[in-house]
Amino acid sequence: FDVTLANSSSDSRTGISLQVGVLLSADQIIDPNDQALLSQSNNDACSLAFPILNSPQSRTQQITCKLPVLTEGTYYLGVCLPPQAGESNTLNNCSTGAAFSVVPQYFDWRSVLTINSVAPTSDATNLNINFSDTVRNAGTDTAPTTELRIYLIEKFSTITPQSTLCTLDVPSLARAESTSFSAQSCLLLASDAPEPGEYHLAACVFSVEQESDSTNNCGAFQDITIPAYGFDWTVNLSVADDTINLTQEQDIEFSTIVQNEGGGWALSNTLRFYWSLDSSIETTDTQLCTASATTVPALSATNSSNLQKSCALPDGVTSETSYYVGACMVSANHELATDNNCSAGVAVQLLSASPLDLTSDVVDIIDATLLLRGIRLTKSQRTSIVDGQTANIVVAGYQSLLANEIAMVSQIEALLNTNPPVLDLTGDNMVDIIDATLLLRGIRLTKSQRLSIIDGQTSNIVVAGYENLLANEVAIVTQISDLLGE
């Protein structure tokens, strides 16, 4: 501010140089006892040095002083000259107070929110909420940096920190300045997604200290509809061919395809395997693989996941009963339908694992007879017979063999009980079987002997061979019956 000093004396010889101090007063009357201002650069008194002024000279000088912290109100600044010896009047040594006002300095945020769109993301794994917002500083002072927070809340509910959807950085704003956020996106993750329905979206500027009014930091709540984003699991299951018929010691090999046939995303969830007495698989059936969970990954709309699993059989199953296996997805929120979470049942058969006593040459007979049925055993299959572990082809061969062996026993018994022994072999391959089996017994039929069988003319060697064959055939029937559990 400016200070003007004048020498109003009529005697120019009284002019002197003066040091003038600046005073702060609560009223217009300036008094030497008012508060002296300090210099801007240090804590010395703020003053001006005026040179000698001859009458009637005046001089104006500019000075800058430091004001103390003041509350809102009107104040006065002035100067007082120290009384001088021989001064004719000291009552006018102080100036009239120059008024100035201290007004409050504050910032005050406002927010205006607009919702642009609500739609699933392109991969249908999240919900994209697109919006725009304008933040304005309605105060008289510069506002510091802060955040704009977006909240998703139920209608008629209050805002909580847990309802925060996303945040945006708000820059420092000068008085009456604003900043705009255009076409911003907040992703509503599947794991945080609420039930479909009507909600409110709110935008609030996060309050900081010294804000004049933080009760108006949130704009008007906007109505928002969270669309249905349901999913629908379906399960298809198959069983490896070599575990359709299995023994108690074998695991069942499952292949499953879990598909999301809904229009929204499906979170990761658990697939469980079951053992049932009927083809309708339910979660109340006996669960398999209870020690290890099978996790199906999150699936977007129409996507699927292929999974493999091996499960041991439950305790207490028997070979006399037919069983079914299947798999079910654990139901979850937002699933459109839960009555199709289970696969169809796949039939499996538990086979007897009774070992076959092969201390004689029965295996050779089985080999030769199966070969005549067009069934050739591999080395591993033949070994599985010895170990009592039956493969599908062996079981089928045993069942076919057993029927033929029983028929052969009947034929041979009828032959030996006929006098003279007569065997009718028209229309089947029994002669070939007899030839092969007798050959395994070290008995080779001549052409005439073979014809004599057809003609019913038996010789001693043929009868002896039949008697020997009958005993062995009865043994084979018993062995195979024991093996098949029949």
C-alpha cells in the first residue's frame, strides 16, 4: 500500500527525516498502541524512512508488509509519526485508518452424473457400465486433487465403501473451474455381480480437509438396470471302452464336456461324479472321487470345457447288479436352469475277478476253441486270463465258449449213451471242434475214422477219445462257469 507524508508547518527549517511504522487496527481510528505490522522479509517492524521535508512539501512511498492470520471481517491500516521536539501539534500524527476486508477462502465440489449404457463386455465375462460426469469447484479458492468415486447401490440404500465400483482422479480446480469425464467405463466383475434388477448409480467427489461443505459432494443418484446375465450348464459324459466292463480293482475313466448354453458368463465351479442304480443321475446318488474336486473353469456364453477324470469304485458293489455313472455341475446363483446340470447315466458292469485254475492244459483248449470262434487272444489278453483279470473280448469269448462247451458235453454224452454210439453232426461245426480238441489230447483221427463218426460207426479209439474228451469238457465247463461267476 502507499503512505503519503506531508510537512504542514509554515517553518521550513523544522523539516526532519522520519521513520514511519505501519499499524493494524480493528477500527478507523489509528493509535500508536495498535498492532505494528512486521516486514515481509523478516520479523522487524514494517516501516518507511522519509527524508527531510521542507514546508509545505509531501512525499508518497510504497510499502509491503506481512499481515497476521486474520478471521473474516473488516480491518484498518494506518501509520503514526513519532512526536518530535518542538512539534506544534501531535494530535494529527496518525493517519485515518484505510479499510480492507478479509473474506473466507474455500472450495466446494459438485458432481453431475450421466449414465450412457449398461451392457456385457464382448466376451460376456463382465458387465460394462459406461457413464459421463462433470466435477466443478463452486468455491472461492482453489480445490486440491481428489477422487471421483462411482458407487452401485440398491435403491433406497446408503453409500458404503463396499459399494465402490471404480474411481477416477480429479485434478486441482481453480475457483469456478470444472473438469469433465466423458464416456468412462466401470467393469462390474462376474464375482461381484448382484442379482439382476433395479439399482442406483452414484458419483461422489471424495471429501478432504478444509472443504466448506462436504454434504453436497454427490450428485443426484441415477437409476440403473442390471440386466439378466444368466448361464446354463449342461454336462455330457462318456466312459472309456475298456472300463465299461471292469473289476473292483479298476478305475472308471470319464470324459466330460461341460458347456455354458446361457447368454451370460458362468463362474468357475465344481463338477462331481456319481454312481447310481438307475440311469437317472442325481446329486443324491453315491458320489465318486470325493477326495479330489474337479474344477470347471469360468465359461463365457456358448463356450465349453473338456475334462478327464479317473474314479475308483465305491465299496459294496457286486457283479450281479447293473450300475450307471454320471456327472453333475454344482448349481450356482444366476443359473437359468438347474434341472439339466446332470449328465445322462452311462451303464457299466462289474465283472467277477475269480481266478481261473490253469494248472492243466485248459488254457490251450480255450485258445484253440476261441480261435475256432474267430477270437484270437493277444499275449496280454492271454496273460489276463491267467491272472483272472478279464478283458471285454475275453469275457465275450468265455460266454460264447461256455455255451458251446455245454452243447458239446450234451452231444458227447448222447453219443456215448447210444448203442451203438451215433452222433448226428449235420449242419454245424461240431466235427471241427472234436477234431481240434482230440488233437490237443494227442488223438489224431484218420479220414476213415472221421467218416465213421459221421456214419455212426465208432471204433475203440474214437470211443476212448470221446470218454477222455467228455471228462475234459466237463472240467472246462466248470472252470469257465467259475470264472464268469455263473
